[in-house]
Amino acid sequence: MNTDQIWNCEETVAELLNVKVPAWIEQDILVCTVASICNGGCASGSYMPAVTYWQANDIMAEHGDDVLDYIMEVTGELPSVPKFESWRGMACLFLSCAVELWASDIMGQLEDMESE
């Protein structure tokens, strides 16, 4: 897929790439949402569940170990937590990091579709 196709694609990632979306990401995430996450990060407003305190807290309460394991698997370390960060702020930090890493991987797969 070329960049314009990716940015304008409203198909779900799961259907287009035939991949399993992690449980800690909305299962119906769109290809264009992945492009937006890669462009500006979750905090740009492109993926609100990762930056809305109560949502990130709920997701981390249910899937926190999987989120942290994913970050460790991809980067080998967890992001540094700013001094005096709140519990919910840490939930946003870790979930955003994991979502952005996952989106980056998916974006690579989408771009590879172009060259095939």
C-alpha cells in the first residue's frame, strides 16, 4: 500500500492483514488510525483509550502484565517514569508506549504490502 492508501484506508487491521490484534488494543482498530498513531503518537488524539486516564487505568488493570511484557519484548526495557507521576499517568505512559510500538510494527507490514 502506498502512503495515501494507508492514510485513507478504513478497513480494520485484523481483516486487512489477517493478524490478531492484542487484547489491550481496540479489536476494530482501523488502518488509518494506525497511520495517525505513527504520525503523532497516541497523545496527539489519534488513540484516546491510551491517553484517557480512566480508560488506560481499566485496560492496564486487566492487561497490564501483557502490555509490559510486550514493551520488554520489543525494546528490552520499560520507559522511564517521570518523577511524581500518578498511578493513572503511569497507565497512560505504558499503554501509549505499547500501542505506539505495535502501530509501528503494523505500519511496517502495511508499507511492505506496497512492495509485494
